[in-house]
Amino acid sequence: MNTIVSDRDRRLARTRVPFDLIVIGGGANGCGIGWDAALRGLRVLVLEKEDFGWATSAWNSRLIHGGLKYLEKYDVRLVRESLREREWMLRAAPHLVTPLQFVLPFYARNAHSKSVLRTGLVAYDALSPDKSTPWHRVHSPEQTLDIVPGLDADGLQGSGTYYDGQVPYAERLVVETALAAATAGAVVLNHARVDDLRVEAGAVTGVQFTDTVSGTRHTVSARAVVNAAGPYVDEVLRSLGTRPPMMGGTKGTHLIVDDFPGAPVGSALYYEALTDGRPMMVIPWLGRYIIGATDVRFEGELDRASVDAEELRYILHETNRVIPTARLQPADVLWSWTGVRPLPHQASGPTGDITRRHVVHHHAKDRATPVAGLFSVIGGKLTTFRALAEHVTDDVLRHLGSSPRKRPTLTRHARLPGAQVLDLDRFAADFRGSSTLPAGTADRLLALYGTRAATVAAGAALDPALARPVDGTTGVLAAEIAVAIEQEAAVTLADIVARRIMTGLEADLGRSSLEAVASVAGELLGWSADDRERQIGAYFVSIEKLTRTSAVAEAS
């Protein structure tokens, strides 16, 4: 096994030339903007302070959905956009995004009556006439209990079933979008923290950033800068001086549990909490279940957002109410995650009333300190990242004196790197038939990499050292670690485990194979023994907030 020479230095060297656009933030929105803008011919640099898909883009319900609940707010435009983008995602990344059936129970106790919910399902179908998923169906109480036998039968009036999309590995969706941006010509850098916005004569001229891998600082010029840092938008703007907050994020906490008595099989449950009427979910996910989520204003340190005692009680209580046989206790929670939704600042009122639409703020229009060429993205959903990117690039092009009509988006008909065939099922069948890998390993590679599974398999075939599995449970190959480093810009152990090979989403958060993964990565990256220990230690620090559930339960 030979040490891999990363192209990071080459990418850093490319930052010495001026860009048309710098995008701050490497989540789904930031990478999507980089992809769209690069395909339209702009010279683009994307800077992410940690890793692609490191924060909000991963810590959500892992759904690609039309937003059924937004119909309650009569936001038909957002629902239509979301449903259109859901359909695009099912086509553009079918290895990562798959249809999932949802069961919506009708209860006499609900704030929304059976007739209102049925009307909502009809409207949901009507707003997506071009969809590839089945239309909704309505079921009697008896039929509903056949689908979800553990459901509370008291006051059950029936249910509706409908389909949305699920993205089990949301992190890889972002990584593939970053790869798409790079393939289109963008310079894409993770572990590149923006320290300062450079402004001259009332116009943005670029940024200063620190490469946190080497510690070196860099100054980059650009004609426009987009602040797509999600909940960190206000932090990026600090160098402009004191200003009213633009971001008013809310916490969304999810608990991860093993299979439990009464859990829905093959379907997700979407129901109304008795405590406050909030929509709640029980979602099958990688052999386990995601339950939640909360929607609570958050004003603390963003990097430390995690479950609290009230959220823990609330989610378990509501789950046990709708599925009485569950009897879930804090000890049943494997771990949890909390994402901070990047919503517009709204100091009071119900959090559910805060719009989920995105807003592109033009700082040229600021009254106190106008800055031409600077844009901040507020809001946005994982489902609609492509549409948001199209909108932002249109605005940037206008600022640069170009017409979006003359340089239209190309992403509407594009596919992500792992879906570069028209028939992924046929590709998968051929791959399984020709592969010498164990069937489980082949299936796993297809689920994570799609058509790029062939690249991983080819690497394993060329080097016997890369063909060996490094994790007995998942069958992860050493070749995947090589691909993560050589082709997917991974530079830390956490990058590899949590957002490339995905062992970080196993029940033990990847602990059992951590030493083996660190050993292979260390060989490829030239880590010393001390480097490996530091990387392992840093990974444990990175998952501390995910494992706070037991401490929270004991403290409460």
C-alpha cells in the first residue's frame, strides 16, 4: 500500500488567482451553489470550516420531502417547489435517495380532523402530478392496524398512506455534491475557516481564510461572496461590525433507538403529538429507528447543540403514547443528534410559524453599512438545495452583469456523480454479477457510491492490501478509505468515519473499527503513531454531544 499524495496543496495553490464567486459554507446549500455556478461558467471557490455535510445537512430527519405540514400554513409555492425537487433528487441520486411510505393516522383527538388531513393528502398529490411515487391511499382503522399493528387503537379513525423520499446517508449526498462542483471546475476546500470578509469602497473584494490542516492563512480575491454558512451566517458577518441577527435557529433533536415492540415495519409513522400538536415521526433507518423531532429556539453555542432533558422526555413520551407497546426508556436510546435549523430570526411566536422558505439577502441594500457583491442565504431545506442554488446563482450573475437567461442552470437535468447511468438498477445487477466481492459488500458499495462502486472495486482489485475488510460488521474495504482520501478530500479520521465510509452511523458510532480505520488512513496519509492517537482522540471529542443522552437522563 503506497502513501497517497493528496491534491489539497494543488487546490490551495489555485486560490492565488481571482475568482468570480466565493461560497462560504460546505453544506448542501453551499456545495450546491458551487456546483450550479461552476456549471454556468463562473470561477468558483467553496470554503468549509470543518467538513462537507458536517452540521445541519446531516443532523436532520434524513428525509427528502415535499413538506406536507407546510400546507397548514397555505405555503403552496414551497410545497410545490419541494415536491418538484424531491422528484429531481429521486432521479439524480437514486442510490442515495429512495421512496419511503408514510402512515398518517387519523385520530378523534387530533387538532386536525380526518377530513382536513384527507384534503391535505389530496392537495399533496395534486401539487406533484409528475411524480414517480404512488398516490396516497386512505385506510380504515382495521387496515391501518394491519400496516402498523402497534399503533394506539383508542380513537383511531383510519389513516392515509403517502410517499416521500429518504436519504439514509445525508452526509454522502453533500460529499457527492461537492464532488460534482469540483468536476464542474470549482475549487472546493474543507477545513478552510473564513476569518474575515474583505471590503473596500463599499464592495466585497474577497476573504481571508485559514487552512486548519496546515495552519497557513490565505487571502483570496473575488467579485462576489455568498455567505451560505447555515446557522453560522451571523458569525461570518461579525467582521462587518455589530448588526441585528439575521439567523434565528431552532433545535431539532432526534433520538436513535433499536427496533422496539410495535415499531412500524417498512413504513414511517407521521403523527400529531398530544402535548402540543407538533408533527412527530418514527422513521425506520439502517435497521434502527429515528424518533423525533423537536423545534425549540436555540441561542447557545452552535457547536454544542445537543439533546436536553425536556427534549428527551418529550420525544419518548409522545412515541410511547402513539405506540403503547414501545415503552421506551432513556436507556433504550443508543445516541442522539441535534441540528440547528438556519431559520430567519424571529424573537417570539410559535416556532412552527417561522417560514421554511429560503431568503437571499443582498447586503448592497443594507441601510447602515451596504456591501455590494455580498449575499447571505437564510433558511433552506435539504430537499430544495438545488433550487436554492439556482436562485442564488441567478442573483450573483445579475450582480456580475450577466443574464441568467443567457446562462441558465444546468443542474435541473444533471445527476450526481454516483448516478451517471440512466438505469441504475441495470448497473447494479451487472456490478453484482461481475464482482468477486461478497454479496453484502457489493450491496453496501452500491448503496453508498452508486456507479462509483466500480471505482472502489477496481482499487481493491489492483492492490491486495486495499481489498481487505477493516470492519467485520459492515465489510468496509480499505479501498474505501483510499477513495475517501484520494478522491473525496477526506483529511481527518472523523472525515473518513463519519462522512465517507459511514461506520460512524453504526450503533457504536464506529468505535469498534476505529483503530483499524486509523491504521489504514495513517499508512495512506503518512501519520505517525502520535498522529494516529491524536486523530482517534479528536474523533471521540467529535461524538461527545451525540452520546450525551445517558448523562442527560441521569441528571434529570
